[in-house]
Amino acid sequence: WCIGPVHRLYIAKVVGCRTTFCTSWKVRFNCLVQMLIYETVC
């Protein structure tokens, strides 16, 4: 399930994570956790 729409969503999330420096640390932390989970599953 790592290919297709899920992967595109992940890429969008990574780009969003890297570009939103003005958001709170909670949002960025949650984002990082989701990325770690994705990379672990894949």
C-alpha cells in the first residue's frame, strides 16, 4: 500500500512538514511521528 495515492499523500505530508516552520511544535512532532510510522511500515 506504499505506492499510489497513499505514497502521494505521504510526499505531500513530508513537503508540508518541511515547509511549515511557523506551526507549533506539537504539529511538527505529530508529523514526524507519522513519517516514522510510514517509513517503518514500508
